[in-house]
Amino acid sequence: MEQKKKGSPPSKAPQTRAEHLHKSQGISLPKRIEGKRAGAAIAPRSGRKG
Amino acid sequence: MSFVNISAVRTADPGNVWVPKHSFRPSDPFAVVLDIQVDNAVVEEGLVFDATFQINNPRDDPYSTSWYTVLSSGDSVGVTSVVWTWKSVSFQWGTNFAFWVFFDHYADAVSHISGGEQLQGIFYAQGAINILDSDLFATSPQFWYKVRP
């Protein structure tokens, strides 16, 4: 059974596999294109047919 | 009884999100669009939702068609879907609206993907809505599209 060291703060569990790889082994995944090339938008359908 | 529904999902040109587009070149603009309906009670309660958009390559055979991504160590991991999430979105657009993610180029959406089918093949898009602080959620059907050189 794993024993926790006294006095060490609880570490936050990685939320993603990418975070886990980076935290446990220092391995990074390639970066995805974000920012100005990607976005999201919303528009109401009111007034549209179909 | 409150409800949320995704009546349709489609890929589209971001400049014309109401019209489905089934075939893309790598340089084409690209969007994944969800048509969403909720009842007015959800809007009036001020609830918010997380939206998930994804594109999928179901051909997960490492000897032929699979998508994968290369780690900084040089190792690789298989990737069957590319997922984008938008969190804590309000229902400011009412009870019947479309929500989409978009890219200037299809190639940008799969920029981290390797494999012979990165930029060609037949894939599908789908999405989900998760209304926070409630039991409500909705999932979309699959919408198939093609990418060709």
C-alpha cells in the first residue's frame, strides 16, 4: 500500500492523460493549433426556415 | 419536465453554418455545428452548460489507417478522436440555437495528428451538451464527412 509522506501537500491528480504523461514522465504531446485559428460561436435559429 | 436536445450535428463552412457540408480539402475552413434546443425553464433558471465537439476516426488499426500522435519522447499514442470543449456557456441565445467550433483550415483541426489518414479519409463528427448543476444532458447522432487531398 502506498504511504503518504508526512508534510507533503496533496498533489492534484492529473485531469488528462497528457497532464499525467507530463507529470509522471516529463513527456509532452505535440501542441494543437489554438488561438486565432480556432474559435466558437453561437447564433439563434429564430427567423430561420427549416 | 425540463429537457435539452441536440436535434442535429453537421460539418459546415464556418461562413455558412446552417448548410451541411460533407466534403473538405485540408485547406478549407471547417466547423462542427450543433443544433440545440432547451425548454424555457432551463434558460430562466440561469443554468449553464459544457459543450463537447468531436471528430472521430473509427479505423483504429495501427498497421494501416489509425490516427496517432507523437510524444516528445519519440513514442506514440493512438488517437481515435479530436475533442474540443467549451465550458460554462450560458443560454443567452434562448431556447433554440446553433453552437459551433470553427477553424480557418481543416488541417488546423488535426494539426497534432499523424498517420496516412490525417488529411484524407471518411470521418464523423458528433457532440454532447452537459447542463451543469442538473441531471440534464444530450448527445448528437453522428455526421459523416470526407476529407480529400
